[in-house]
Amino acid sequence: MLQSAVSHKHEIYYYRASWIQLFRPMTLTGTITPILVETGMALMQGGIRFDVFLAMLAAALFIQAGTNLFNDYYDFKHGQDQEKWTVDESQARGPAHHTVPYLAMSLISIAMVIGFWLAVQSTFWIIPVGVAGIVFGYLYSAGPRPLCSIGLGETIAFISLGPVVMILSYVVQGNGLDFQITAVSLPFALAIASMILTNNIRDIDKDRHFRHTLAILLGRKRAVRLLTALLTLAYLVVIGLISGGVMPIPAIIVLLATPVAARLRWSFREGAGRADELGGMKWAAWHHWAFGLLLAIGVWL
């Protein structure tokens, strides 16, 4: 049975690590690199507005950071990651647990204000899409049945940090939606889904009593096969888009990230130790940075 929550009485808990770690900076590539690529694609269609680009980037980062805060807040509330928090304030470098949702909502509120300005500059259709993204980001961790606890974590990341963020980045530059731009979002959707799946494979034993992630539902062996498929497809889609003339030829430099993908996959080989699996998440983050930045460089070139 799933454990829904843990009672922490009336004690005040503090985050052991720093504020920066609470924002999970290594995951923010899930927002930065897709926006860089889609803005580059918009530039290929004509001019772009850098004020709109910077506003879109800021809004998306605030939303993702807020979502990360909610994730840590509700993980602890549901009984996970107890070691990240302490009642001894002298041992902590981060905020009190009960203040985290207020900070998260502040970031998201700022993002909504920026989003309204972007809508004025482009189209008001981005408002319902942005609101839907915020709602799903919140429900990813919140509620009695968080989406990440019923095997939908990878799917939500695939949609939100793939098609949604990239299409918005393109549309706010005054462009219309088309199939090619949606296709360009697929490599990023696959890459971010692989990062979420990596985290869930690593935490199978830890999560088993709290949630039913996709890795748990599939079992370790099949989950690793799916991870291999996601990583492979991300590169094959890029090659296909270049071959079809959708992405520029210099985008082929993304293949320089394949050694990092191979090292990530090696972390979950048959018989891999716990240290390998723990390191696998770091390799997943580095892979997403390498994959995204190389692809962005190729497009901007």
C-alpha cells in the first residue's frame, strides 16, 4: 500500500542544503535549452524580439523553479526525502518547510504577470496554455494522488517541457503554429522524459512504499529498456529532422553528446551497483545539458 503522508507533529523543519540546491539548478536545462532552440528556429523565419525572448525565458524558469519547490515540499509531506530536512536550524542552510509553498507561489505569480505581458505582445491564446502548464506542474507533486505517483511523471514532463514550452517560445515571437515546429520539440520531449525516468529507476526501492512510478510499474529491466529507447529516439529524431530539412545541418553536432548518453545508460547496466545508479542521475542531468546546448548551438549557427 502507498503511504499517503507522514505526521511531523508541530515541529518546524528546515532544508539542510542551500536555497540554490532547493531550486534544482541542474534540472533548469529542461526550460533553458528548448527555448534557445525554438527562438533560434523563429530567427530562421525572420527577426526576433530579444525582450520577448528574455521574458519568455524568465517566465518559464520561474514556473519550473516553483514546480521544483512544490515537488520537494510535497515529497517531504508525503513521507519521502526525510533526510533533506532537519528540526535543528543550526544544521540547515535553506528555508523552513512551511514557507516553501509561499515562495513557490510567489515565483509562479511573477511568471503569470510576465505571461500576461507576453500575451499582450503576441496572442492571448498563450494564457490558457500557460495556465494548464502551471496546473499540471502543481498536480505533478500535490494532492492525495500526485501525477508522479501514478506513473505519469514522464508523460507530464514530455508534454510540458517538450511541445508546450517550445511552441510557446515560437508563437510569442509572432509566428503561427505549424507541424515542423512541433516536430522540433520531440527530441527535447524525449530527452527530458529520459531524465525523469532515470530518476525513477534510481529510486525504485525508495519509492516503492510511497508511489507507483512508471519504473515501478514496468519493473527495472523493462524500465531500463525504455530509457535506452528514449535516448536512442532523441538522436534519431534529430537526424530525421536534419535529413528532412526541418533543422539546419549544423545541428548534427548534437551527436557529440552521445558519449554522455552512453555513460548514462552504462550506469544502469545489468549488475550495476548502487553507486552507479546514484551517479546515473548526475549523468542524466549532464546529458540533458550537453544535448540541449549542442542542439541550440547548431540551430543558432
